[in-house]
Amino acid sequence: MNRLAKISSVFLLTACVASALAAPGSGAGVRIKDLGRIDGVRDNMIVGYGIVTGLAGTGDSSRNQATLQSIANTLRQFGLVVDPAQLSGRNVAGVMVSATLPAYTRAGDKLDVTVSSVGDARSLSGGALLMTPLYGPDKKLYALSQGPLSVGGYRYDLNNNVVQRNHPTTAVISEGATIESTVETHIVKDGGAIHLLLFDPDHTTASRVAATINRELGGNISRAVDAGDVAIQLPAEQVSGVVDFVARVENITVEPDQRGRVIVNERTGTVVSGGEVKLSAVTVTHGNLRVSIVTDYLVSQPGGLLVEPSPAIRTQTVPQTRIDVKEDAMASVSLPAGTTIADLVSALNRIKTSTRDMIAILQSVKRAGALHAELIVQ
């Protein structure tokens, strides 16, 4: 099966699945928890500056004054006063430590952290991170990190010969941070409402979500604020049972509406259609003109062995150029209104259109106003 036939098969399968999902009354549905998230439930970024020790001569050089000052400050906490100018050696590196703090975390929970060099260290392999406080954007302490580093690469150099794999200046510490401050998560806003934020804002989907919640839970407790926000009023009897109420809402199934989209990746030649994409009546005429220029360099030798050598008689390189022009017959495809992208790809496949040409044709059909979908070129 050639590449174009594979892409055509992908189009046909995508169109069938999208039609089944988008068709009203088909019975297919998606849980609300897969369509959006509750406002207030979010991740938080924390970061800190630390020191990695125990490196085998691959740490920061003496040019990194910040690292030397950090070492001096650390030693001062243990009663050792050392001038940063007196420090040398490359077994220490200054690093940035970052982590993602999920919602609903409690003090004592563990987090994975990422450690990355900020100096000229060659590798963090074999190092250990000293206790590092991690702060949020509000400058509050949220976690403490410490432990041995796990590096997924290496770097060895000797006499200007370097062997390196991946990036040895970035490492991770599995469960290397301990939460010190509980993250407060509030999902009930002023007025007793919970807001559902859709991952893919769409007016039709937001309206369907609100209508389905009202039908399943009864009353008129839900309304679509905009294309990406659905407000759900918390009933008075559910104030003490917010978790159970949210669980009921999240597991309600809704038939989302899909926007017609055609994704084109010019680097790989991949074309993917999402949604029930329709075309207006369109005619596509396609043809190729190929020009081939070939140059052969022949060596002309003086004829015969009895020719006396002289400056006028010598070996000569003679170029011979051939130019071939081949123009394929124009191929035409006419499609009626209501045709899908899968039909267009099948028709282009029959006339043996290459993948690159098919991408150009889709762009031209969009410009002609016959492709009723969003064309995204990556």
C-alpha cells in the first residue's frame, strides 16, 4: 500500500468516526469530565535555586561567581567562613529546581522535580541536590527538595574528543520534593455557582452541556455563560455534598458538536480531517510539467599513438548536456455539493496525485471557498 493510499484510508476512517459522533440522535456521548475542567482546579508552578554536589569534575568552573558565592553562603550556615575567591574545583554546580504542584495536594505529599544547570557544568551525572526550597509566584514556600539525581544521558571528553548522549545537564529526582504547604482549592464561587470550563470552546457544545445538566439533574440550575464557560448553580441541599454533586455532573454524557477542521502537516505530508467536513461543488484540474537536465562530462583523448606531444595537443574535458521536458496530461475531477473530504481524497487517489500536490489542492479549494472547514497548516 503506497503512502497516498494509507492517507486515504485514514481520511475514510476519520470521516466515519466523526460522522458517528456528530450525528444527532446517534446515542454516542462523551462524559462532561472529558470535555472540560472545573474552574479552580489547576496546577501551580514552583521553582527554586539549589546546589548539586558530588560531581566528578564536571561541575561549574571558577568563572561562575554565583556558584562560588552559593557554596560560601552554604558553608557559612555550618560555621565555616570561606572567601569565595579561595574556592576552586568542578565538583559543584548551581541549578534551578522546578516542579508542578497539582490541585488538592496536602502537606507531606511527594512530587517529582526537574533539575537543570544554570552555569557551565558539563554533566550532572552522579550528583546529589542539597536541600532546596521551592517557591510559588506569591513568594511563599510550598516544598523542599533534596536527593540524588537521575540523568538520562552522559558526556565524556578527553583531548578535545567528546562523546555525548542526550542532555546530561538536566536531571530528575523521582519523588524528590516534599510538600510543606497545603494548596487550598476553591471551586464554589461567589453566589454558590460552579463553573465548567470547556477544553475546546464552542457555543453549540456549551448549550448542549447546560441543557443536558438541567435535564439530568432537574430544574434550571445550569446555563451557558459563553462558548467556554458553563455555570452550574449548587442546590441548597448540596452545599455540604459538593464532591458528590460534582461527581454526578462529571459523569453525565453529552453529544459535543465538532468544528470542521482539516489539519495539514507540510513537513511529513500528513493530512487529517476532523468533524463532518463538507465541500461545495468544485472542479479540480491537475497536471505536472517535469524538466530534466543531465550533464555528462566526457574526456577527449588525442587520436592515435603516433601523434607528437605539443602544447596544442592535450586531453580535453567536453560537457554534453541533455534537456528532457515531459508534460503529463491534465487530469480533472468534478465533485458535487455535499461531498466530504474523504470523497475528494479518493478521487485524487484515482488520478495518482502525490501527497504534496494534494496539500496544495486542499489549500486552493479553501481559497476558492468550497472547503467549509478550518484549514490548519502546521
